[in-house]
Amino acid sequence: MKRQWDADIAITSELCRLLVEKQFPELSPVEIEIIGEGWDNTAFLINGKHLFRLPRRKTAVYGLETENRVLPLLAPHLSLPIPVPIFVGEPSEIYPFPFSGYRHIPGATACKAGLTTDERTVLAEPLAHFLKSLHRVPLERIADLGIEPDRIHRLDLEKRTPMLYQYMENLPKEMKVRKHKVAEIVDSASKTTFREVRAPVHGDLYFRHLLIGDDRNLAGVIDWGDVHLGNPAIDIAIAFGFLPPEGRERFREKYGPIDEETWKVARFRALYMAILLLAYGHDTRESHLTREALLSLDYVMAD
């Protein structure tokens, strides 16, 4: 059975080299290093200076095209670096999708950074400041950004709750999940009178999309293919899924007022992502991803 993270196309270093040298000859000769393979894209470091991302799946093309349109306009408003497209590759006879190149933002993804509990807590403040800067982009600028509303109903609890339980059922037996606590979080979120507030949101903010610099601070936020006009709860979920409880409260204080309904739905989103990432990490045998997803689940369930 095809899984939603399975690739449509195998992306190799040689394919990336051919594409870059043909479409951007000013970067030749290309020195190439594979950085990682995500759900939607494979990333390569080119000549130590630029990061190129090539979609692995046709469904990822929409997100890449959205990034190309939105990120150059969004970046000046934000408190942390984000990848702004410099090179926009076209589909060709050897590769059917567009692709993009950005100035490389140095750093390790948070799931590979080996952060301590204290280090995570320290990151609560800059993380809150970043999301505050994103979610409060002046309303008159939103139309200029060309950001569309949520197309896949990411916070639709009626749709997502059955999916959450299905992911749980598919987890290996050794990954024990406290089902009574899951039910408690789901029930709490489902009883909210959740308002549909629209703001620019990252849309897929979790530990693999946070970059940590050598100084152990946040260095940037990457992978913006899910950027849309939606409810900030979808991003606020990072406070539950990445921060220990003490960091969670510091985040809430620094971000500014967050009503209880938004807070509860954000927790549901964090739970959903932790379970999904457990399934994904186990299936792809990425131990660092599975380890971080298990920690994320512990944080979400901590009162």
C-alpha cells in the first residue's frame, strides 16, 4: 500500500547535479552534498553556499510554488532567517517538476542537535517572538503576500481525530501510547468553540523545521511548503511538541495572549503530529526522528 510520504521520483545527487549545471551554469562546476530527504523534498548543498530542494512527489509542487511566491515578501517581517528562493528551476525532459535554490542557512535540525531540557526552555522566548512576528504581519500586507487559505483542513477535528487513532493503531506494539491521555486531549479540544482566525502561518512547524546554530540558539525556520492563511493554533502547537512544560509556559508569556480554545486545539495538533511522526520515523527507520517524536509525545502529554 502506498503511504502518503512515499516518493513518486527517486532523487539522486547526480540528477541534482545535472539540473543545476544545465539550468544555472554560473554555479558550475558543482560540488554537491546530500543534506537530507524529507516527506516532500530532497535537499542538497551546492558548493557549500546554496541549498537546492527537489520535490519527491507531485503533490509537493504546489507547496514549492507557494514558497517561491510568498517567502521573498514574508522574510522582511520575521525575526529569524527563512530560506528565500534565489534560483527557480523549471521542469525538463529529465525531471518533471520545478525546483528551488536558496542561500544556505547554517545549522542542524532540532531533532539532530541533541538539545537538553534547559536548552529547549531557553529557546521558548525566541520561538515565541518569531511566531508573534509571523502571525502579526500587518493585515494590509496579507493580500500582497498571495497566501491562500487552508486547502486540506489541518485543524478540522472531525477529520483529523479518526486519522489520529488510525496512526496509533499502526504503531508497533513496543511504542506504548497512553490511550486514556490521548482521549482526554482529544475530548478537551473537541469541546472548544474554536474560532477560525486567519493569519499567515507556517503550517507544518515541528522539530525538523527548526534550525539550531553552533551557539545552540535558533538559527532559522525552514520548509515553508505548507504556508497558508490559517489559525495560529497550528503553529502554536510547537509549544507543546518541542518545549518541556516550563518552556511551554514561558512561550505563552512571551507570545502574548492565547485564549484557552486556541491553546487546547494547539495541543491536539501537537498530539496529532507526534503520533504521525512516530509512524513516519518508524517506517523510514530514522532513529533520530523516532526518538524526537517520542520525546514530543511525552511533552504533549505532560500537564
